[in-house]
Amino acid sequence: DVDHSIVCFVRKPSNWENSLIFICNFTPSKYENYRIGLPWDGCYSEIFNSDLEKYGGSGASNSNNIIAEKIVFHNKPFSSPITIPPLATIVLKLNK
């Protein structure tokens, strides 16, 4: 997303169930209800957030599970609105 300086990508190992979704925000703005495309149906958890207070950040996070909705977005079959903290990287993982 050039307008918001946000980069999202999926890291896919040989076992796709262990894939990770990285979302990087290169601006000092926090984005709430920011929709991202998701490759799989299911429930995702935020497993890393560089904006947590223990890392010196503001503490903005996705503490609840992120549920994929059957809404096509970013050329992915599913999507969900999430909170993207300022100047941070978050990592999501599909719950098994």
C-alpha cells in the first residue's frame, strides 16, 4: 500500500500450515480496521508485534483472534480488518 507505506507478505515454508504473514508499517500512524488479504480461511493469532511496550512501543496490538472473512481482498480469497501499529512489524500465524 504505497499511500500508507505498508508492506504485507507471506513467508511459506514447505509445510504451508507453518506460513507466517508479515505486516510492516513504515509510518508513525496507527491504522485501525485496516483490511488485509489472507490466503486461508480460519483464525489467525498475532505471534509477534514490535510495537509492544516491552520493546519500547505504544502497545497497539491485535490481542483477540483475527477471523478470516470470505471477502476477496489483495487478490486473496479471504480478508480481515486488523490494527496496524505505528512504525512496527507484526506477524500473524494461522491457528491449527
